[in-house]
Amino acid sequence: MKIKNQILFLMLILPILTLGQSISPSTFNSIGASFKSSNAGLDINIGESITGPISNNNSIVTQGLLQPNNFTLNLKLYLEGFYSGNGLMNNGGMGGCLYKVGVSTNSNDVDTIRLTLVDKISLESVETAKAILQTDGSANFYFHGATEGFYYLKLNHRNTIETWSASPVLLTNEGTYDFTAFQNKAYGNNMTETFDQMGWAFYSGDVADALQNVGHQDGIIGMEDYLSMENAVFNTYVGYLTEDITGDGVSESLDYMLMENNKFYLILSTSP
């Protein structure tokens, strides 16, 4: 009786086993792609859940995961005050600002900068990423929400004038953009030439807003910034300071002179 039951069980499951499909794995980059045999399909991407069915011939997939977007954008830029010559922002060989003030153990780390992708039509912010600027001006940003396409690049730093790309830039994996190459790489030519004429840099000195809240920038190097700087220099503040626009860890006469010059020329942010 036991043997008969086993035979009956095999007879019941055999048709089910023979109905199984053989699927050869393959990888697709496009969202919603699938691999399939003659009568079966299966989504193989990893990321966000599928919100609706996808089909291919007689095969339909209603559940699965979609691959999120992943883009790397490599920029090169100089900050006017931090620039120390020969294409570097390293305090004359003593290391980047973050290293100099003890925030980082990497001598190439200059400071945190923010890059925002801005829609070329609506001018709405799409996604923002942060990166550590290196002494040679390089910074690598990673984006996960934006789709491939053209965006304005908006750069922000804690004591630098907000600077935009001259025109929309194509966001694609391993894309590059070099602000240092020409003045017209910035919107409105809004950069200054480095003192050794080896490139172009973002203007330094926007450190306070109209309420004198240091670090809350208003897009212009004006009296509020000047007053904050005057107070910091008078008290010789030391450390990781917004008023330290040369990046050496001290608010002193060099910071004061640079801001005074930019205030005289009414340097302000320029954008589309």
C-alpha cells in the first residue's frame, strides 16, 4: 500500500514538473526589461518595485524590481580664496582645508561642496549631492534619483558665491565638466582668473545673509559678509570657520583683504 501511494504521488507531481520553463539569465540596463523562454518572462532588475505589469508576446510580469538610476558626475573647480597656486588648493603644500583644521586625515581633502541638478526648462531643483573637493579641484558626485538628460549645474560652498554652469550639461554615467578651463564655463562668466593665470575660480566671500546669520548665503558679497569678517578677524577666530575664506584655519588679514576687494566690485550670483 505504501509503494502504491508513492507511485500515485509521483504521478500527480510529474505533470507539474514537466511544465517548468528553462530560463537562461541575461542582464538588461533598461527599466522594465526582462529575460524569457518561449512562454515565460521574468524581470531581473534590482531596485524599486514594478507598479504595473510588463509584457512580451504571451509572457506577462506583474511583480519584480526595477534598477534605480546611478550616475557619476566628475567636476573640476577652484575656490578663489582656497587656491594657493600651481593648480592646487593645498595651503602652499600644507594640505587642504579639512586636513589643515584637523577635520580630515586626508591631506587632499579641501571642503564639502554641494551640486544641485536643475531642470533646464522649469529651473526646479531635481536632486542634490555632496562631495569632498580635492586639492587638485576634482570632485565626484553620485546621483540616484535623476534620470539621464540635460541639467544646469548649481554649485554651493559655505563661503563662496553660488555658481551655475553656463548651459545645461548632459547627466550620464562618468560625465565630466571642467569649470577651471574657461571663464565662460560659468553662467554669466561669473568666475575670476586665478592669480597665477592657470585657471578660473569661483568668487569667495559670501558668508552671511541679510540677518547676519553666518553661513546662510544671500548670493551677494556685501556689507553683512563684511561685518561678519571684520568681527572674526578682530577676534582672530581659529578653526573650521565660515569667515576663513582662504582655508588655512584662521580668520585674518588675508581673508579680510579678499572679501574687501570682492565687496568693492559688488560680486553676486548669476543664474538663468
